Amino acid sequence: MTDLKHIRNFSIVAHIDHGKSTLADRLIQETGTVKERDMQAQLLDSMDIERERGITIKANTVRIDYTADNGEAYVLNLIDTPGHVDFAYEVSRSMRAVEGSLLVVDSTQGVEAQTLANVYQAIDADHEIVPVLNKIDLPASDCDRVAEQIEDVIGIDATGAIQVSAKTGQGIHETLEAIVNELPAPQGDPDAPLKAMLVDSWYDAYLGVIVLIRVIDGKLKKGERIRMMHTDAVYPVDRIGVFRPQMEMIDELGPGEIGFLTASIKQVRDTRVGDTVTHEKKGTTDALPGFKPAQPVVFCGLFPVDNAEFEDLRDSIEKLALNDASFSSEMETSAALGFGFRCGFLGLLHLEVIRDRIEREYNIELITTAPSVIYHVYMKDGEKIELHNPADMPDLSKVDHLEEPRIKATILVPDEYLGDVLKLCQDRRGIQIDLTYAGSRAMVVYDLPLNEVVFDFYDRLKSVTKGYASFDYQMEGYREDNLVKMSILVNDEPVDALSTMVHRDRAEMRGRAMVEKLKDLIPRHMFKIPIQAAIGGKVIARETLSAMRKDVTAKCYGGDATRKKKLLEKQKAGKKKMRQFGKVDIPQEAFISALKMDS
Amino acid sequence: MPENWQEAGFGLYLHWPFCAAKCPYCDFNSHVSSSIDQDAWQAAYLSEIDRYAALTPGRVLDSVYFGGGTPSLMRPDVVSALLDRVASHWTLANDVEITLEANPTSIEAANFAGYRAGGVNRVSIGVQALNDEDLRRLGRMHSMEEAKQALILAKTTFERVNFDLIYARQDQSLDAWRAELTQALAMEPDHLSLYQLTIEPGTAFGDRFAAGGLHGLPGDDLSVDQFFLTQELCEKAGLPAYEVSNHAKPGQESRHNLVYWRGGDWIGIGPGAHGRLTLGGSRIGTETELNPLKWLANPAQNIRETLALDEQATEYLLMGLRLQEGIDLLRLRTRYGVTLKDSKIKDLLELSLIEIEGDILKTSREGRPVLNAILRELVPD
């Protein structure tokens, strides 16, 4: 157990590519935590998807021993947090597990949107924040301008900002000193009943579920029995340890410390981020505030491109679900797409990450259908149905009314883009709740239907603000509205996987946009194809994809036979990958692309 | 059952890989070289002719075709020596067709008499366009006037003459093509190859197109209108289409190319040449080294693969449906063991894209411009 005074817990807040991972690598290296020969770039981002997308999905942590210039030995715990709105809850828990943050800004670029979203999380968690200006070795570096911008935009003092080149190592020592001298030591009572926060958890093939915790009060020792206060499950602790960044077993964790435990927990589902860990006996009775059970808010269908891979898909989904409490699934059948799963996610990034992992780690090609939210359908006979899939919408004559989930969205945006943001929110049926200014930045709060946000709102927001907006939301309950199911008919056949719920007033507009999109997405066939949007039996928008007029090879002689045969085989394979609806082949990407709205 | 060569003909293709310049639309295996040792090439071709003759004893040869590249850059004595060797190995059909591809520059036309003396009885001339501006844009080395003179000379020298034109060119209107084709037909060729310009990857045009250049290419609608106009004008002039891009007076069809389209046997000699031979009951596909100097160093080294029945069927459909005469469903069943799906045939019949008479299946007028799409439906998985 380390003396509280000699512990510093911190996170690093940075925009993608501003050098967070390189800085973390340098801190680890400078303190000798990892031997030179074991160094590899971006020690903390372990998943391929994390490295590629430059995002962190799971919280990673590393414990660094550092003897400061004052001659005293410190333990520094770095938590690397996820940085996306889908994982806002996970980020908030990670932030609550540390007392300070390094705010890393690329001195050639300046403050960007993601920096803002995360720095406000840090401010929310009452962090002490140390600004770090990175990449000062580059000629385009402009520390004065960027420091000024940090003060203007974020409103924190940047006069003492540390100038760093994570690449050359310049300023790394100063950063370590600042962590020791400027960040507060944690507080806690070693003699109080055990109270620890469950920061994150994941599955390890050898050790079972690994639970990352921050001890607030009390002490946790190997062999003790613990209780998860929200799930009320009890486990004997097998191992206790810290990450350096590889695992190192220790005997005890005390207040202020960050480490992990294993306790023969079989599924990650049994551990909930934000839960309070205490002793089975003589435990605390005060759970930590702020716990929220993970609740999927976005649903979509995942179908194997090759129907023969359904069992493999089932297997991969079960395995992923073991490791992700926020991901849900149930079997679904579609007339068009065959057997698949209706899956629930925290948001669109979460959806994309899971989809990518199934495709890559399990090598299954997927068709993803339109994301949807959960509607409450009130039937005339008094029954209430939770509708996860528009295709299951009951007969309208039996429906009394529908309710849809709403969110409270907070958007921070430089004022030159404010007009575009307001228009976007209005277009998505938003109701403005608040509009305030902080310097040259506006903060707008909107009440928005979740279904208008889940799909491409974040992409549109980034695009209209050139990436300078930050966005966060919370669920605000359900409200009745005039919602209808819109069906899409291709060549007079309904395509169930393209059905969506829309507001009656916007149905024509959405329907028109969708049929126009589909006209571009579906390749020309040898016959003309009507594409229609309909509500019930009424067609509200129609386009006609005209017949292909020309597709013939001008020259084909003896020397071309082999090549043209291969080309034909390739084209046939491409055609096979499409989905057949009656006589029409629809490419897989159409199921998602058709819904994207360009304005 | 008769063998393929007996049923659909037997031909010999010789590839001459050199050109005076590389045309920007051409994706054939052609090279520009300043020094060509024609004696060495002659020796290599002769050794290959000998080798193939030993594999195919007792056959009757229907056609010899010098393609390229630009075979009219070959010395007439080389052509003559090769044809003498061919005649010493195989029995030539009474109506044997011996074609040489030629460019209509004055230098090359000067060789015509020599080729004729060596045994060539048909030339195929790469005219490509009938105005100097477009000839320049297509990277051709000859002028319109040279082309006319070469054609006149060819007609008096050879029994049969074909010439090629490329249409659906940049900025070419329907009326401009009508005028050009009318002018071409007035020259009274007995065979015309009329190709729509195709932008192939790996060519100069392909690069320009990929970089956003090459403006004024016709869209699908105009090129289809041009295609139908071509059918109409040629038919009126007595040269109906017998293949997607080939038109001939009845009886003047290219016998050599019919071997390809009807699924006959042919030997392919020269860099990058492909062949199809029925040997010992198996159908063999052959393919040679593309690089001219590597081929020359070792002409006998080639890739041979046995084609499975379904591959043979695919090739038969792919090649055969290009012909107006269509394919024989009976041959498809008996020779290759393949039956086409009734549902696919029914769909295509309903769309009036194909026609069936007895066992013959062919494309309709509307079906011809979408042949690739028809093949994607018909060719079994």
C-alpha cells in the first residue's frame, strides 16, 4: 500500500493525432517502467480497431514509479480513457477515478472538438488540469497562439503550459514533475470500510474477467470476499495486481490506488462499470453515486452475407456479448435477409466497433440494417409493446398511439458555425432549450428525438462545423408523436430491411430522399425498376431506375477468352454478394447508405 | 462425337508484338522497339510451328492469322518462310484463309505485294477513323489519304480486305458517325470491324480518364444509338453484323475469328498468345510469356491448363453468344453436360433479350448491347 501523499492519479485528454499515445509511451519509457527492448509504439491501445481509428474503447491503465526532483518516490497511475460520446458514461467513470488530467494539445494545430468534449468531462470531475503543448519540434509549432487559444476556448490558465516534444523527449521530465507538484494527491481513509469503483472490465482467456478498480476507502487484500453493490454478487478475490503495463501481482490495494482484481468471474456482463466494490462482510453501505446500468439505445439487424455463416455469427455474437455488458442481441428473421440478429448498442460508434470486430476477428461478412431506437406502441386494447424493429410494427388500425425516446443534447460550437448547427437541430425535429455563450463559443441545448440522432447526426454535425463541435447527450424519456412506419418497395416488392419509423410530417421528405438514394445505389438491371416509399398502402414517393442500355465487350477474340471468362466470374461473384429481392439485386451497402441524409 | 476442330474449325495464330508506336487506346501486347532481329524471331516461330505440328498430326488447317502488334512490320520473306513451313506440316483447307493485320502507312503498304506472294490472301487494315484530326487523337501514324491509298492497293492485291474503325469516340455525334460510316461503306469493303472505343485500364487513355481527363466520350444512350445505327447502315449496305462488332458480306466472314467464337481449336504462337487445343480428349488452354525477349529466349515454355467442362461451357457461351447465329443448346448439353436454367431463359425471353429456335439460342436486337448482363444471368454458377 502506498502512502496517499505519494500517489498521483491522472488521465490524458487529447484530440486524435495530437500525440496522446506517444506521450504516454514516453512517460512509461522515461521512468524505466518498460525496458527499452520491450517498447513498442502505442503500448496502451491494444485492439487493432483502437490503433486504426485512433480511439480508445476500453480504459487502459499503467502504474509508473517515479522518483521526483524532491527525492521522494511517487506512484503515478495513468488511466487512458475512451473518448467518444457513445462511451460518455464509461469516460465519466474513468474521470472520476483520477484527480487530474494532462490536457495535450498539438502546438501546430490548436484545440479541437474532441479535446473540448473530454476536457469538459475532466472539469466536471473537478480535475486539476495541466496543459501540455506537444510537437514543439515541428517548424509549424506556435506555442503562444495555442496557449492563448486554450485560455480563450477552454477557460483555463495556460501560462504554465509545459512545452513538450513526445517525439524527441523534450519536456517529458517537466511533465512528470508537474504531475507530482501540480496534481492533488488522492484522499481516502484506509481504516474505513472498503469502497472501490469498478472502472472497467474485460475478459482474459487465462484469468477470466479482469476488473479494473480505484480504491476510494479501505483496503482490499487477496483472498477476501467482495460484493458488487448493484448486482449484489459475491466473489472471492483470486488475484490483485497493477499494470506496468503488463500485469504485476501484489497483495493489497489501498486508498487512492488503481489496480485490478480477478475473482473467477465468468462473464464481463456480471461486472458493471460504475458499480461499487466492497467487502461481503462489514462492507460500506454507501454506494458511489452516478451508477447507471448500461442500456442499449440503438438497434439494428446484423445478417451474414452468406447464410451458411449464421451459426458462426451466433457464436461470435455470444463471445462478444460475454465481454460487453452494453451489447444485447436476439435472433431475427427477415424475408429478404434470412436469419440474423437484432442487436442493441450504446450508440453508432459502438455499433460500428462491434460490427468491425465480427467481420475481422471472426471473418464473417455482414449486412447491417438501418439503426432504430425503441418505440413504445400503445395498442387500443391497452397493451404496450416495445418496438425494436420497424418491421414488427403492428397493424395501424389496432394502434392507439406511439411514443419515441427523446434526448437532451448539449452542443458546444464556435459561433461562426452556430447557424448551421441550429438548422441541423431544427431539421431533426429539435426543440431549443437553451443557448448561451462562453467567449466566442456557443453552447446550445436541444430536446431531440433519439431516432433523428442515432443515425448520422454526429457525422452531419462534424461536417457542418468542420469538426469543431462537441456533442453530448442524455436520455430524457419518452414522448408521444405522430409516427408512422414507412416501407420501401423495390420493383413492387416490399423490402422489410429498409422499413423505418418516421414522423408523419417528414415522411414525404424522407421517402423522397430514400428512393432517390436507392436509385443511385441499385445498379441498373436489364429492366426498369420502380422504387417507392409508402405508408400503409399509400405511395408517398417514387423513382424509376431505368433499364441498362449498354453492357457489351467491343472486342473479344481468342486471346481474350481467358481474361473475359475471369471477368465474368468476378462479376457473377459480385452479383452473388448482393441480396435478391424478387428479380432485383440490391448491394449490401444500400441498406445503410439509403438512410444517410445529405442535408 | 467429332472433335472441336472438326466441328468448329482449326486455326493458327501468330503474334508479332512490335509496333512503330503505341496507340493510346490499345491494351494489346504490343511494344515499340528500335532493333528487332527478324531472323531470330523467324527461327523461334518456326520451332514453335514444328512443335505444334507434332502434337496435331493429320489435321486440316482452316486459317492462319498474323496479329499484333503490327505484323505489317514483318519482312515479307519472314512471312513467306513461316507459311511455307505451315504448308509443309498440315493439309490446308481448300478455302484456307491467311490474314495479316496491317497499318495503312505508305511504308507498310509497300510490302503488300510481298505478303501476297508469300501466301497471304486477306488483310485487315487498321484505318480506325476517316478524318485526320481524329486519327491524330487516336495516336495513329497514318493520314486519311494514306488509308485510302492503302485500301485501293489492298483491294487489287488481296482476295479479301477488312478494315477496322473505332467509333463512339470523343465528341463524335450520331450524325458524324452516320456520315463516316456511310463514307466507309462507299469504299465497298467485304468485311468491316466496327469497335466502340473502350477505355481500358493500363492504357494512356485509361490513365487520362482516371485522372478526370478525356472529355466528350458518349454516354450509354448515345453509344447505344450509335450501335443500332451501325447495325442498320451495314445491313442496308449488304454487310450485316455476324458478331457484336463484325460485319461482312455473306460468305466473307472471318473464318479465323469464327474458330474462336464457335469454340474450335487454335494454336497460339508468340508472346502472350493464347491457344485452345483438344488433345487426347482433353481441352487444353495454352498461354505464353508476355515479354517479347523472354518469349524469344524460350518460346516453347508456356502455361498449359486443362479446362474443365464447366469452364469450356462458359467459354462457349461467352464467345458463341457474340455471334448472330447464337449457340447450340444441344452441343452445350452433349459436349459440356450443361443445361441452362429454365427460369433464367424464361426471364430473358420475357424481356425480349434472347430468342430461341429449336436448340439455337441467340441474342435479340435489344439483347446484343447488353450481352454481358445476359451472360451474367445465363452462365451457370
